[in-house]
Amino acid sequence: MYLLLLPCLRISCIPFGVSMRKIYLWFCRVEEIVCGLGFGFLIFFIFLSAILRLFKLSMSWYIDLAMLCLAWTAFLGADVAWRHGQIIGVDIVTRKLPAKIRWIVELIVLLIIAATLVVMAIFGTRLAWTERVSRYQSMPIPLALVTLSLVVASVSMFFSTIQKIRKLILQMAGKGESK
Amino acid sequence: MTLLLLCFVIFMLMGMPIAFVIGIAGFAYFLSQPQLPFEIAVQMTVQQSQSFAFLAVPFFIFAGNLMNVSGITSRLLSLARLLTRRMYGGTAQISVVMSTLMGGVSGSATADAMMETRILGPEMQRIGYKKGYIVAVNCTTALITATIPPSLGFIIFGFVGEVSIGRLFAGGIIPGILMMFFLMATTSITSRYHKYDPPRPEAPKLSLTELFKNLKESIWALLFPVLLIVGIRFGVFTPSESGAFAVIYAIVIGKFVYKELSWEKFKNALVTSFKDNGAIMLIIALSGSFQWALTWVQLPVALSKLIFGITSNPQLLVIIMLVFLFITGMFVDSNVNFLLLTPIFLPMVKSLGVDPVHFGVLMATVVTLGVMTPPIGAALYSVCGIIDCKVEDYTKAALPFFAAIMLELCLLVFFPGLVTWIPNMIFGKF
């Protein structure tokens, strides 16, 4: 079983070769910076809009921009959390299973998640394409940018999932060899 | 409906993260219905992230993390120590009082439980408290933090049920304080029973000078919930904006008053916050298609028929719902419970004349309790992990605390004024 999976593992490792790995790490760093900046802007826009309202100044585009920041921060933040193992399932049943079966169940779960993320990225792109002409009422930015946050995060989460699959297969193969 | 629920149960048992469980179950339903275009499912996911009310979630998460690194938490801890030093089970009592004080600046029970266990856990172990008891005290008392405003549970309930978040915040004040007394009494009784940490005769009596000196230090933290409610009441900011205010407040106090907030600490709090926020927002976003599918298969109607078939007495109905929420809370994530069950239960209780703020506070308390009840609970696992405690030991020690919380909830069910008095006084009657 593990021997059959190893060629797939090599294929999945292609994006994580030495230079590709650097690109991936660089991408992860950029993602975290975007999240941090998005968070900062979010607070700044909302706080400022509250202050300006006190002086009877309404800036509706602040709110729209904040909502855009929220989508990007939330979805990219979800990927960062997923990559750092912060989004976990309940193993109350699976932890009682024998190691081999537990690994297979984990693998199936990760494969289902990876497939779902691909579907989300494809349909998200199609949705963003149909929304490309719509603009925010308060600013000349396409509404599709919100949908694109989900697409980018889905792609990013897909790669994080592939990493998890890779680690799991290596773990399975390692165990198999030791046995 | 079968496919939806089957996917939900199977994926959850397989150990899939709950966000993906509800997301994939919802997507599977959409794929099985040819008349429903799949783009709607994706649109639902995106739309869920575009709620102005939800803005408060990342803000209060960040504010809570900032308070911990800006010196506010340590000052509240020293105040709690001062107030409880001559009590039986004094160190455990610190946890109860500290949770109450933290309630005014933090909205997350799990974060509070973890923070207190990290700080008080080693000290309690040294004094002789058993691990199960330490986790039980620090975990269950964190429910006070989630009840006293600001509260993430109230924000999510208010958003989903379209109930005023300001009123819910105000409604949590008396139940939170009442919970403190109930849990202090439980701590006192249980620590006497186990002979934990008897009062030291050499501990000096609390003097007014000492208290005022300490209050002067911690006033900035104690003032925050007051400013929050007053700000919302007078329209200075909406509940969502109050979260941004909380962040700025924590930065200003940490940097310029307590002078403990460094760039490094700020950065760490920021990274922790966007990861926590991402994890919660993913659940919220992916629940969009699932919620839509639940309505499509008319589950709310079926469930309300079933419950109304049992009784139409408002109080009994609320109790049945709370028991149901307690049981689902043992297995399902608290955010999922809010997102899926609020639209089902709230219209039912409203039709019987129950105040939505009253029900909201009760529901938020029980649902949040779900993070502490075995077999599945985020706070429970996080806190048990910190001091390496067995879940069974925790469960045994936590039973009196759960009983105390249930007793308090019963009191709140039969005396709604305890919840609604402050919101009605501040915001006027409905």
C-alpha cells in the first residue's frame, strides 16, 4: 500500500523541491504579512469611521474596504491556522483505531479536503469571473475581489493540505519500513 | 436531509476538522441537487464573511490577546490575589475572581481558561491541588469571562438571530456576577471537602488603603467594560466598532500607561489573533451552505414541530432547549451550535413571548459551556494539555461546578428579570 503511494508522494513533492520549497516558504511569509497588514487596516478603517461619524462625517468606503480586508484576512488567516495545525478534528473515534487504519482514515480525510478545495477554487473563479463587472457603490473596485479571497485561500490551503498528505505518507512509509 | 446529516456524522467521526465537516456536508447536498447551482454554495461561503456584525470577532480576539501582553492581565491578577488571600481554597478562588475581572476585557472562554491555567496551574500544583481539580476550576470559571461583556458568543448569537448585541452585552452582566458567586461557593465547599489550600492565619487582612492602591493600578482594565456599554448606549460606536475601540484601548494602555507593550509582543499577539480569527471565520464561512441546505430541507420546521409537540409552556420549552444544547455542546463545536441552532430555536421561543435577550444569554452560556464538557471540548482539551491532566480526572472534579452552573441557569430561566433588567434600564424596554 505504502509502496504504491510513494510515486504519488514524489509527484506531490515536486512543488516542494529545494527551489520550490523556497518559493513556498516565501509565499507563506507573504501570506502572513498580508494577513497582519489586513488586520491592521481593518482596525484602522473601523476605528476611523467611528471617530469620523462622531464629527458627522460619513465615509462609507471605509466600511467597504474594511469588509474586503475582513474577507482576505479571514480566509488567508484560515490557511495560516490550517498550516500550523490549529484547525484540527475530533479524534475521539479514530484514536482508538490501529495505527495503520488511523493513517488511512487521515489520508482519506485529507484527500477529501484537497478535492473540496480544488472544487472551491474552480467554482470560486467562475463566480469571480461573472462578478468582474460589478463595482462597489462607494469605490471603483470590482466586487469580485471578495470572491477572489476565497479562491486564493483555497489554492493556498490546497498546497498546505498536500504538505500534510506528504508528511502523513512519509510517516506511513517510515513506519512500514521500520516494521 | 439524510445525505446532509449522514455526511456530517461520518466526516466528524473520521476526525475531519469541524469547519470542513459542515462545509463539505453542505457542498455534498448542493451537488446532489441538480436544480441548485453549485455557485450558490460558494457564494454563500463568501457572503458569510461579509457581515458587519462579525467584524467584532477578530477585534475582540485581538483585544484579548493584546490585554494579555500589555500588562492589563497581570494587574487584574494581583487584584484577584488581594481579594481572595484569606479565603478557603484561596488560589482556586483567584481563578474565579480573575475570570470575572477578565470578563470585562476578554470575550473568549478558551483563551481565558488557557491563560489562567498557565499562570495559576504550577502554583496550585505546588500547594497540593490535584490536576483534575486545577483544570476543573480554571476551565469552568472561564465561563464567567464569556458571560460578562464583551462576549464572542453574544456577538455570534446576535448576528445570527438579529438581536441587539448591545442589549446582549448588558444582559450578561448580572448572570456573570451571579455565576461568580455560585462558583466561589462551589470552590469554597469543594476545597474544604478536599482540604485544599486552607486560609493562612499570617495573611494580613485586606485594608482599604491596600485595595485603593491596587485599584489605582488596575482601574484601566476595570473601566473598560463600563466604557464599552456606555459607548454603545450613547451611539459613540456600534458593537462592531467597539471591538476596534478595544484594540486601540489595549494598545494605548499597554504602550503609554503600563509601558509593557513592545513591538515583539504586539507582533506575536497579532499573529496569534489572525490565526484564531481564521480558524473561527472558516467555520462561520463554511457553515453558509450547510445552513442554507438545512433550511431547504425544512429541518427547522420539523424540529420545532417535534419540540412544540412536547410542550408549549415557555419555561419548560426553554429548559428542553437548554438540555438539548447542553447535549449537542458535548459533541459539536460551540460556533457551529450558534450558527445552526439559533435560527431554529430563537423564532420558537419568540413566538411564546420569551425575551430574545433573555434566551440569548441562556443559550450563549450553555453553548459556551460546551467547550468545557467532555467528551469533546476545545477548552477542555487545551487546558488538560497544558498540565497533562486526564480527561476523566477533570470530569470527576468538574461535576460540582457543572451542577452550580446548571443551578444558576435554572434561576435565570425562572427569573428573566435578572437578565433583562440592565438592558431594559440602559436601552429602554422592547
